[in-house]
Amino acid sequence: MAYQELHYSILMLVFLFMQIVYVQTQNPSIQSMHIKSDITHRFATTLVSSKVVSSVETPVESSFHVVIPDSAFITEFLIEINDQVYPGEFKKKGRVKEKYESGKKSWQNAQQLTEKFRYTSRFSFDINVPAKSRVTFNLTYQELLQRVNGRYQHKIYVDPGQIVEDLTVDIVISESRNITKLLVPRLRNNTLSNKDEELNTLAVIDRPTSKSATIHFAPTADDQKQMSDQGISGLFVVEYDVQRKFDAGEVM
């Protein structure tokens, strides 16, 4: 009888341990990811907004990663935790990492940046998401578009790391001259452009006027699964040019 009770107790402890480990290592699900770019006279302002939701009973760690062009610079980073907004602080990695480790031990949910420097091609942020809560990350960056091979290119790296039910990319272009050669190639696996690329059939292009354009990309969960079990991972690229005039009106 004693042996059976001991065996039962051991099984219960193992079960509880497995449950605790599972809960503490489970990544929160991404409820939505919205990327919006406003391009005016070849100057782009991009907002990446990602909302994660935790349904478990204990705090869990969540990571937010965004890859941006080398020429881009971050202008704002905000975190919203259960309707409370926290502005991000850009610091060097050493001091921030120390603060992060300290907060991690006490399950704090304040600002804990782990990025290297403000001007970088990769932005990373780790946070302990409180139990049964929602967190929204909002990162804004800007860049002056470069003209390559006769077209201006706007590149957005989309890599949520999982299937996202509500995933959208919206781009609005406003120029002072007529827009020409507007196209959206299929998602690229690297930054190098390929000749004779196929077009992105999921991207919807609208031309309200000859000097403006909107692009809407909203792949469904099934569309994302067809690309990978982990969802989308690639470059969403918009290429366009403007009507050329032989005068000194614009230099960009």
C-alpha cells in the first residue's frame, strides 16, 4: 500500500512538473500583425504593429523581432500592456541587458530592450508577458528610398515566426509626379532581386490617381501554410518609378 501511494505521488509530481515547464516555455500566440507604410516623395514611414495574447496562468517570455533596411532609422517604439502604454528607451545593449535580467527574475513587465544600437538592421525586444494578458508592440521607422535599376524599392521583411490569422501589409504612395512601372514581385527569400520575377498574386494594387497608389496584402492562414508550416518569412517588395523630367525640379 505504501509503495502504491509513493508511486502515485511520484507520478503526480512528474505530471505537475511537466505542466509547469510547458506553461512557462509556451510562446504567446500572435493575434495580429499589421504593417503600414506611408510613402511621400520617396520618403517612407513604416509602422509595424504586433499583438500577442497569453492565455496561460503564469507569465511567459515573448520576443519581438523586426528586420529593417540598413538605411532606415527607428523613430518610435511603444508597448501596450493591457491598455497601459510604455514608451521604449533606446540604450546600449549592456545596460539594458542587465536591467532585463533583473526584471526577469521578479517577473516585471516594464521596458526591457535588448537591441544593440538605435541604427541597426535588426531590432529585438524581449518581455515577460503577464498571465492572461495581451501585449501590443508598435515600432515606427523611416527611410529614404533608393533608386535601383530604374526603380525605387520599398522592402518590408515579414517574419512573424508562426501562422497569424490577421496579417496585413498596407502601403500608400503619394508622389508629385506620375507614378510609373509600379509592381509587387512575389515574396523574396533574400535581399537580392531576381530577373523576370513573378508577381505577387495576393497583393492588390489600386491607383486612385496617376500620382498615387495603394497596395494591400492580406494572406489568409491557408496562404501562409502553403509557404511554410511556420508561416511567412521573406521580403515584401514594392517597386515603382516616377515620370522623369529634364529639369531641376526634383533631385530625389
